[in-house]
Amino acid sequence: MREMMERAGNSHLLTVLSYKNTGHLIEPPFTPFVRASSFRTVTNPPLTMMVLWGGELVAHSLAQEDAWRKTLVFLRENLYGGMKPGALFSNL
């Protein structure tokens, strides 16, 4: 992703977050910490696949909180121009 953005001259638009000792899937905070999931395919015959997400409980939880906070800031800045979302309708 980084190389593609650099080639396109858009590296300034990319933010990469990396959290040590976290798993592959960072969900919103306060969701259950799950190290593995099983999925059933739609093939015939169906197969069950196990996916290992990894990570350590405390590091993963802290990453969830930090990533969520940064996601909300990004959305507020890019969807509402930095203002509080409710301010758009305060004069109605």
C-alpha cells in the first residue's frame, strides 16, 4: 500500500498504524478479545477453516482504543471539517 501511494504521489494521504503484540484484526474497543475464528466455506462439500488472529490481551485492547480514537478524529475532520457532528443541525 505504501509503495502504491508513493508511486501515485499520494504518500501524504496514508497513515500506517502499527501496534506491537496485537493481532491481525483490530476491532472497535470493548469488543471481546478473540484469538481465533472458524469459518465455513460455501464450497461443495463445505469446509471449515480456522483463522488465528494472534495478539496479546492488554496490547490488543490498548490498540483497539487508540485506533478507534484516531478513526473518530479522522472521520470528524474529513466528514465534518473538524466541527462537532451535531453542530451541522444546531440552527434547525
